[in-house]
Amino acid sequence: MADSLMTEIQMPQPALAAPTFRFVAAGEMPIKPVAWLVHRYLEKDTLAVVFGPPGKGKSFIALDLSCCIATDTAFHGLPVAQGAVFYIAGEGHNGIARRLGAWAALNGVSLDGAPLFISEGPTDLATAVNAAKVAEAVQALADKTGQHPELIVIDTLARNFGGDENSATDVGQFVRHVDIHLRHRWKATTLIVHHSGKDGERGARGSSALKGAADAEYEVSRHDDDQLIRLTARKMKDADEPPPLAFELVSVRVLDNIGSPVGGAALRSMAYSLPPTPAKSGMGKNQQRALALLEGMHRDIAERLARQGRDDQPVLIEHEDWRQRCEEDGLQRNRYKEARDALEKRRTIRLDGPHVFLLLDPVRNVRDPLGDSDDSDSLETVPFGPFGRESDPIRTDIGRSFVVVAKAIEAL
């Protein structure tokens, strides 16, 4: 009897908590149209990486993209979605200011009042505390201006990352902090500027965890012979790879705060062509030997500057050091002189005071051609080198506040 009564009693069941991890039926998943930030090249709310060797134009492309999006200017003919841009810079403001001024002058677009914000310095985004402080700085400006970020640029990873680039764990932690504190918070596109390794064929430097996390990846290259800066898609996760783009770097005269002309440079789009085959035909063995040693010295110095976060600083090589290197390699002094003079005649190198410059890589080590020119304001498609730049600030361990490029909100 007792057993019968027990079976008739309905015991209350505890209410089940709503699941925090959910599934959706495949047939109910909507297929949304692609929301482009830059048509065919950058989607909204994605993680993108731009990589390449030091001094090949990565930051010029990142700044060009930033200016176009902030001012609703087509990116070299490609439509953009206008929005605020927050640029976490790893270099000094003087160099960036000159590049921004050159972009505005070349494109005939004012940055006054544009929602483009540049950080006062880099930070270590591998730590959650610093990433949160950057987010606070972004939110403060977004609240003040009423414009939330569409694009957040991290230039470069090396300057904003205190971990081991070769560690998948460290890189993964960096990506998580960027996603949680910056990208997902505003559904903003995040663009990371990164270096390639010594073996350029292997892509971006360090752990492949970054490539695995990226929705899009682009390689920036600049060939010695034609000097075109090329932007080539290496990964598009959910769309067809767009065609490669080509740019030339042109010198633009800009004025500093006291009205004095200073050198600047900006990108101008060019018709894309395949990179030419290296042209060393006609060079004697001694010329090729001396040039190879000079290129090796240039590469070593450029990589050291990149490791120090100073990849926009010029590569300075004294020709006396080059001569000694050639003699150590067995090239006699008279043969060195003949090779040097022949390379200078071929316009492969230029001697200027105690220094020798590779004219094949003007972004890295050619003197600003406008530094001692006349008062002409005409644009010239001549090499540009960032001489006279201030040293980059040392990376701090906290997120620094952003400054406003647009004059209309400089008081923030």
C-alpha cells in the first residue's frame, strides 16, 4: 500500500538553467551578405594581417587604409565603409604626422575633423590588463565623439607584443586579448602589421597561430628593379582572393607647424604587373660580389632595427665598412674601387659623404630628395627615405591614451 501511494505522489522537479552553450539548426542559419570595410579586401568584424620585410611599405598601406576609412575616401578606387579608426602606433609621432600630411596633400582630402586617432605609443597587448586599458581609451573617445571604431590597427605586432613570437601559446593569448577587448567589443575589423621572417617564402614571422587565427592575410613586397609596392592576398577565409594591387611611393612636400617644408611620402596606385626577374646582367663578378656583401650588410642592419621596433629608421652603412668587408672576403682594394665605381655608374648605389646607399631599396636608405630641393610643390616619382626621424619610444607596459589627428577635436 505504501509503495502504491509513493508512486502516485508527483515530486517537484528542479528548473533547468538556460544553457550557456547553444546549437542552432543548420537549416535555420541565415546567409548574410558580405559586409565589406574595403570592397573585396577587408570584411567588417574580422582579423586581418599585413606582413612583409622591414621597410617595404607595410605602414604606408596601413595608414593609407586608415585615412581612407576615416574620411570616406575610396581606397585607390575601392569603395570603403566610413568609420572611426584607432591606430596603435609603435613609432614616433613625427614620422606618422609627415605621412598623414603627405596623404592629405596627395589625395586632396583634409584630415581636419576626421575620426582618426593615433596612440601616443605602443603597449603589450599580450597582457589582459593592457588590452583592457586600450579598450578604455578607445571607449572614452568613442563616447566623446559618438563614433565607435570600424578599424583598429596594431602597427607592429613586435612593438605591441611582449611574448615569444614563436610560441603558439603566447601568440594565441595575444589574439584572444585583441579579440575580446577590441574586436568583439565593437565588431571592428582589426588589422595587424607584422614582419616576415628571414625566409620570405615562409610568410609572416613567428608562430603559425597568427595565420590560423586571421580571416585575411596580405603580403607586402617591394622589388629592387621596378620599386613597385605590391599587396598580394595570401589568405581569404570566407571569400575569393582579390587581385593583387600595386603602388608607387611618391615624395610630397609638407609643411611643419612653423611653415617650414619637410619631406613626406604617400602611395599612388599603379597598374599591377608581375615582379621582374632580378636584373644583374652585365655586372662583372666583382660587382656582383661587392653588391651581395653590401646587400647582406643592409639586410642585417634592417633586421636589427626591426627587432628593436625601429624599422622605419634609415639603414646607414659607411663605405669604409663596406670596403673592409670586401677585403675580408678576398676582394682586393683596387678591385673593390673598380666595382664600387661601376655600381655607382649603373645607379645601383649612391655615395654620399661617408655613407653608401642602395638605390634599389629607397624606402629604407635613400636620403629624402626634397631635403635640399627648391620651392617647387610638384610631385615627383622619386625615391623617398625617412631621414631625420626621431627614435621610436620604448614600448610601455600600459595602454596609452590616443591623440586626435583631426584639429577639430585636438582638445580631447
